[in-house]
Amino acid sequence: MKLAVLFGGRSGEHEVSIISARSMMAAVDGKKFEVLPIYISPEGSWYFWAGFMQGVARPDEDEPPYTPVADPGRRPFLTRLDGGGEIEADVVFPLLHGPYGEDGTIQGLLELAAMPYVGSGPLAAALAMDKEVSKNVLRANGISTVDYFAVARRRFEEDPEGLTLEVEQRLRYPIFVKPAKLGSSIGIHKVKDRPSLKSALADAARYDAKILCEQAVNAREFECGVLGNDAPQASPVGEIVAAGEFYDYEAKYVRDDAKLLAPAEILEELSRRVQDLALRAFVSHGCAGLARADFFYLPERDLLLVSEVNTMPGFTPISMYPKLWQVGGLSYAKLIERLVDLAFEKYADSTRNLIRYEDAVDVG
């Protein structure tokens, strides 16, 4: 089976996607899949990176790039811009993190191409990518979150003093400030005073037109993976114990000094509550295939808050999602197979939808 893996992308999480792709491709059962490494550059050009797993430093950017073919009637998935060849695929794994990959855009393209693909559809991906909208969805479904509100970048640029004061009035220090539509802790700051708040707002505004401000809480941090379509299952629960103020980009991908406990050392009753909330969060967003739900737990109040829902969690060597399923008895290679099976299951269900109205008016 030809499995096209999309990675890289037009996002601040470009490098993280490359790390995820390398880890995921190394785990694929080569007897069952022919992996096609499709690299998307920071500028948005698509390349077939033939030597990716052999350590070739970069794709052959001297050759013309490929472009996606969004034509359900054609077998090829990509075609060379110079007409020099085409690439066929049976299924796509869009292992892209952040904007233009995890936000519904690539998913919409694949829907237009009638191509089976791993993960959630355009709507669920878009809902989960926007942290403000995602929290709105969670609360509408009776799922608790931290206090939050979003502000437009333009408002900050036009009146930084006024907006800073408004944040202080609505939340109390410490406060988390982050881009509304980005992951991997990029552009996120935990602030404790007005000067650092203004600086954090300015930095978050570099990455997104919407900035999310959240109330910081003194909590334990849990993560739970979800796998499935109409009958999703929850993985064992893991815990992140950050070495610094919070689990930031450096801790995730550079220092590797955080403790990742898989499974978390918690009572079975609390574990079941986390799993139940993870499934509810998954369903409330309309997710498919996979997702990871992150939690804050306040022991003094015995309160669980959903932090966010991630529709394409990391697949790096230290990422929680594959680790948790390994704890649950599903190897990395079998996890990939299961995700591909779910992709075909979702695609088969979509083909049941009528696309022609039998009693449509005659237009000649």
C-alpha cells in the first residue's frame, strides 16, 4: 500500500513536523507500506524527498516541485509542475502541525481530491486548532476549562496600553498568553507583571491575528490519547512534570528535561474520569482517527479542566501519544496500521453520501 506522508509545512511547527515524520516513518512496517515522503517547504512548495530516511540533507529542490491534484477522477495525487511525472498514493498521512496542515486546510484539499487520509476532517481540525473556539465548544458541551478570552492583534497594535489594562482587569497574574492558532508551545509566555504581559502580547501577535489569554492555575498536567471514529477508545493516562515554569518548546524538543510519566501515577477512579473527558472532548469536536486531550487537575478541588484538544499530536521519539498507546499494548507500527484502517473506514462512510439530487431541476 502506498502511504504518502506529508510533513514540514508553512508553520512555526515546521521542524517539529519533520521530527515527527522521521520517527513515524522509522516505525512503519515496510512489508505492508511503501512510504512516500512528501515534504512541504516553509514557502509552501511540495517536493518528493526520496532520501529523507537515508539522511539526505534536503529534498532535490533543483528539480521543479510537485503540485497536488484535487481531482477525484484521477489516480495520481501529485503531479510535477514541469510535466515530468506523477505520484500515486492509496492513503495520505498529513503529519503536519499548526497552520496550513492541522487547521483543516490540507484536510479540505484531500476531501476535494477524494483521497483517504488519516485524522479528523476540515471542521474538527479547524475547531481544535483555534484555541478560543475549541474552548467555546468544550464549554457548550458542559466541559470545564480555565478562564480565558481572546483579543485581536489589531486591537493590541492600536492600543497596547488599553488592552494590557483590560487583560489585568479580566484575569489575575500569573497569566498565559499565546497565539490562538499554533502549537508546540511556540509564542507562549507565562507572565507575572505588566511589562512581561505587554512583551508577551507583542510576541504572540507575531504568529497569529488572534491572541488568547488564559488564567494560569496551579495544577498537575495529564494527557490522554483517543483512537477511533464512531466508537473511539481512550489510551492510558500520562502526566507531564515540567522542570521549569511550564512545558515549553525548549523542554519539549531541546532540553528534554521534563518527566513524562506513562502511565501517570494516579488512582484508577481519576484515570477513568480523565479518559471519559477525553472521549467527550473528542466527540464534541467531531474528531476522527486520532486526537490527544490535555488536562489540568487541581487536587485541592478535585477538579479536571480540559486544556486543549490536539487533532494531530506529535509523533516524535518523546511524544506522549504513541507512548501512551504502547503502554496500552499497541505498538508504534500497529498504531500506524490502525490509523490507516480508520482513514479508509472514514473514507468509505463518506462515499455513502449522495452527491446528486434525484429530483433536481432540469437545466437542459
